[in-house]
Amino acid sequence: MTDAHDLTIDTQSLPVPDQVFSQPLDRVVELARIWWSGDRPEMVIRPAAQDPMLIGIVLSDLAWHFSNAYAAGPGLDQKETLERILAGWEDGHRLRTEQQNGGAQ
């Protein structure tokens, strides 16, 4: 287990994927940096995709990769995990919609 004194932003950060280094820099851009902070996500985004639909594809790909990563652990099934992620998407979307509309209806 990591000692709290050894924790830094750098030790908590994920590495840049190796595949990024095989592309010319004018074809590479970081789209989002997301941190879990206490009880909520904190993020910085860059809307750099030419078509916003591509962000939907990225989010779908993230859900798929997260479900597979969780399924690699003990006691979690990939399909059930993906369903939980999708349920979280729906709850999060509902809450944001309610906030935009001035609260629960």
C-alpha cells in the first residue's frame, strides 16, 4: 500500500499512451483530464473533435474499457459492469437535466 506521504499529482496521474508518440504532434490532442476528488469528479475538457458525435464514440469506448477493466477484478462481470456504467450515465444525465430545469419536477 502507498504511504500518503508518497502521493503526488505525478504518482496519481496516468501515463500518456505509447501510441500517441507514433503520431505527428499536429494530429495529437488531449481531450479531457478527469480526476476523482473526494466524492465527485473534477475535469478539464478541450472540445477539439471536429464533430461532437466523435465525443459520443469516445464516451462509449471509455465505458467499454472501464467495464472490461473492472471485470478483470474479482467478482465482477463485464456485461453487468457495463450495465451499471450505463445506469450511472442515465442517472447523471437525469440529474444534470433537473439542475438545468431548476430542480426536480
